[in-house]
Amino acid sequence: MTTAPVLVTGGAGFIGSHLCEALINRGHRVLCIDNLLTGNLDNLAEFWDHPNFEFQQHDVINPLSVDVSAIYNLACPASPIDYQKDPIHTLQTCIQGAINMLELARLNRAPILQASTSEVYGDPEQHPQVEGYWGNVNPIGPRACYDEGKRAAETLFYDYHRTHHVDTRVIRIFNTYGPRMKADDGRVVSNFITSALRGEPLTIYGDGTQTRSFCYVDDLVRLIMACMDCDVRHESPINAGNPEEYTMMELATLVMDLVDRDCSVVHLALPVDDPKKRRPDISNAKKILNWEPRVGVREGLFRTKNYFQQATEKPIQTQSFKSAKVELEVAHA
Ligand code: NAD
Ligand code: UDP
């Protein structure tokens, strides 16, 4: 009897596509579901034809009935401009999506991992952030659809664990970057690199003294898999990030240096509720998962810059061809 596939929701996105690829490379059968809101079939091009890979277009706010052996729940837009476009759908994705995937885990007796976020800490009053910190979130601001949605999803994961004994794992991801980020997702790393490559001014929101800690995508994917492999029932969520902390001014200088261009910077208004600082305490990831980041920020940014450089050089991928293939498969289903 063949084992049921592992399910990756949001698998056509930036992090999800790397996770699908790593799971296939480990010999898993992977079922990727995605509504293609912010994801892109081009992200799946390298393993699209792999016999252990299957794609279904599906929105997690609707129930799903499939046999699966494990679930990685990543479906949700991650960039502030993307998640604020349709805030109600973002909340539905976080909450109804979590319920649907937890029900699927319950019925399949499958372990399930939730991609939560450092946004649950809001604008933190504790630094660095430890998992025991409850956060400082504005529940009615423009970021709340995501922050509160992800907080409610965490609650659901712990309630399904307590009520239905579902094997749940929650990780809180800090700002992650790398190849397959969308050039136009409005995030700081993609904005700085693409502007620097074009020789345009780098846009710094506010005075640029706010800090973030940046994790390279390969490191994050290793943590995600280690967390699913781990037998320890997690008492608490686990911070997933690289504690190297930079101000946005420092990041701008680093990017200009890597691209070898002396661009100017322009200061624009700071978005509402923009957190002032972010740095994960990763003691739990080290202790429980024996994990720590391996790719430093300079090296990671260099690889990401190369990706954006190559992506602008190569012709637009055949999105319409792949979409046609999906439609065909849906029609035959
Ligand atoms: P992404 O936007 O590239 O990927 C999200 C994927 O989910 C996309 O492919 C999108 O089409 C899909 N999706 C969105 N809503 C959906 C829905 N209702 N049904 C089905 N699919 C849906 O973002 P990412 O950076 O790859 O983030 C992946 C996960 O990690 C998200 O849950 C995000 O909240 C979390 N996360 C990411 C970061 C980061 O820095 N990238 C930080 C914290 C948390
Ligand atoms: N930011 C910036 N210039 C940009 C894009 C973002 O200065 O072109 C700032 C943004 O205000 C925030 C930080 O960079 O303080 C990180 O933003 P991002 O959207 O990458 O992630 P998040 O705020 O969700 O951590």
C-alpha cells in the first residue's frame, strides 16, 4: 500500500515552493494546493513533471477531502500590501483555512504544522522576542487582518490539540527572503534589491532606524522539516528566524554594496503600526530542533540578488501554458 502524500497548502508561494521541492528531494509524495492569489505556477516549474508531485487549485477557506499523511499549512499572503488588499479574505484564510486543515488532520490522524508569524508579537515591548511573550498587537489597525488572523489560528491549533488530540506544531516565522520572492511584493528585501539593480533610489519608510532580522529561505525550510520530524509535543510555538538584526538603513547600505551601485535613498512615510524592532530568541529552536541558521545575511542577499538578476534577464515564463495544464487536469478530475 502506498503512503498518502504530504499536503503543502500555499505550496505555489515563495516559501511553499521551496518546501515542496525539499520534500520531493527527500522522497515524499507531495500534494500542493494553492488558490494562486500570490503564488505562481512558475515557482513549481523545476519539479512540475516529477512523478511524486501533484497540484490542485483550491482555496483553503473551502473544505478539502483528501488522504494525506502530514499537513504543512502555509496558505496565506505574507506581504503587507498583499494581505491588506482583501483583509476579510485574509482573515478567512487564517481562520476558516486553519479550521478546514485541522479537520483534515483530525480525520486523517495526520500531524499538522502551522506557519505562524513574528507579527503575533505586534510592535514588541520585549526584545528579543521569546515565545512566552504575548505581544502588542493593534486589533483594529490595517495589519490586524493578518496579525489577529494568525493569532486566532494559533489558538485554533492549540484548541484542536487539547480537544481532539491533533498532533499540532506551530512555528513563528520572522522576515524570510530568497529566490522566488515576488519582485513586486513590496517587501523590503525585494524592493531594495530590485531598485538597486535598476539603479533607482531605495525607498526607506520612516527614518530607517526600525530593525528586522532576516532568515534565508533554505534555513527556514530545514527548520520546518525538523519541526515536523520532531517527536517532542511542543508546549509552545517555536520562533523561526535568524537573529542577525539590521536597521533598514544598514540593510540599504548592504544591498548597495552587494549590487555595487551607489544609489540614492528616498524616505517615504512609515506605514501605520509598522513594528519598530524584531529579533527572535531562537533558544527553543536550538534546544528542541537542534537547528540554527547557516546562511548569513550577506551570503543570502547575494544569492537573492543573483536570482533577481537572472529573473529579469530570462524571458517571461509560460504561465498561460501551465495554467492551461491545470485547467485541463481539473476538467478531467
Ligand atoms: P506567499 O504569498 O509567497 O505564499 C503564500 C501562498 O499561499 C501563495 O502561493 C498564495 O497563492 C497561497 N494562498 C493565499 N491564500 C490562500 C488561500 N485562501 N487558499 C489557498 N492558497 C492560498 O508568502 P510566503 O512568504 O511564501 O509565506 C508562506 C507562509 O509563511 C504564510 O502563511 C505566511 O504567513 C508565513 N510567513 C511568511 C513570512 C515571510 O517573511 N515570507 C514571515 C512570517 C510568516
Ligand atoms: N520597508 C522599507 N522600504 C521598503 C519596504 C519596506 O523601509 O521599500 C520597511 C517596512 O516599513 C518595515 C521593514 O522595511 O519597517 C520590513 O518590511 P517588510 O514589508 O519586508 O516586512 P514586515 O514589516 O512584515 O516585517
